[in-house]
Amino acid sequence: MDDLFDLSGQTALITGSTKGIGKAIAARMAQYGAKVVVSSRKADVCEAVAAEINADYAARGGSATAIPCHVGYKDQLARLVEETEAKLGPIDILVPNAAVNPYYGPSKDMPDSAWDKIMETNIRSTFWLCNMVIPGMAERGKGSVTIIASIAGLVGNVELFAYSISKVAEHQMARNFALEYGDKGVRVNAIAPGLIKTDFAKTLWTDPVRLDRINNKLPLRRLGNPDEIAGAALFLASKAGAYVTGQVLDVDGGAGITP
């Protein structure tokens, strides 16, 4: 069974990977043999997380390399891809995970600056990065991309108005890229996490009233944790997910089936 999830020798680039879901994905992929790139804005944080992953999984054949990048800047994304390939070889696995949500509340009060930042970071940077990496995968005849989206993009949402729209776009991006590059051996999917206990979603799960309502509504009666998203990402990147493409995989504790 381990062979189905073996990523030995493969290079995996994961953005926003110094905490939360991204860090968990980087760690699990390294555990299964991948050469992972840990990337976020701050170099010292990237180095610390890479060192932690190397300490845990180097003996198992995986490794972590720190390459800082602000995904909102196209030149920095280009440098991230170039440096990754120079140090670790062609990118086999891409996980666009970095995202922002600077505003939480009713749409009528949202400043233009918040809207712009969400759309630029969550949509445009993912589009840029995929177009920098996927053509090379297509030339080599193989590759896997897993966009970390959200169940916020699957239902109506009042308090996460712009963020949810950006996630709808990522869902469609996965489908479109999957169609465009499927005949070249490249698989593209998205994961739509439910409410996961991370700093990113802290506003939601630190509200006792909201948390109690969520826990009582979910079929599993609890929030998710980052490692549960990492497991899904590992599946999609590995041989185990070799016949899966163009899909949005809900990992949400059953939120999507709850009336």
C-alpha cells in the first residue's frame, strides 16, 4: 500500500507552507519521500519550518528547502519557480495554497482595497503560478496540481463575500486546467476544506457561539485539522489518485450534505 503514496524523488512546490494546511501538506509529502519547497513571505520562518521537516523526515528520504516568496508579485513567483528548478529539478507536484482574507463581514462595508487584495492573491497569483509550472509538466508528460480552495466557494456566503467568490474561481480554474492539459499527462484538482482549526480561520472557531453551532451541525461533530487536508493532498499527488482530475474534493466533515 505504501507504494501507492510513494513520492520518492519528486519535487513538490507548496505555497503558504509555513503554517496550517500548507505546512501539514509539506510535512506529509516529505514523509513520503518528496523534495518539498517550503515557501511564504518571511525567509526566517521558511528556514525554521524546513529545518523542522528535515529533522523529522530526512531519514525517510524526504527533504525540505526554504525559498521565500510573496505570491502577490509575479516576479517573485517567477523567481520561486526558477530557484526551485535550479535546486531540486523539475516540479512534479504543485500545491497553490497561499491565500488571504483581509475582510470579514457584510459586502456593503467591504473596502475596495480588501476586494482587490483577495482577487489578486487568491485568483491571479494562482493563475500566474499554474501557468509558470504546468507547461513544463506537459512537456515532460506528467505532473499533479492541487489547488487549495474552500467549501466557502460551494454555497452562498454573507460574511466571506469576496473570499468565497475567489474560491469559486479556483474551483473552475482546476477544471479548466484539467481539460487543457489532461492529454499531456497533467492532472489538476482542487480541495475544498471545511472549517479547519488554523490561524487563518481563527475568527470563525474562536467564537464560542459559532463554534457550538458548527459542531452541532456537522455530521462528524467537530472541526477538521490541517493533517486531514494533507492526507487528501497526498492522495491527489500520488499514484493513488492517478485517475482523478478536474475534481473539487470536499474535505469538510460532512458540511456539504448538511441541510
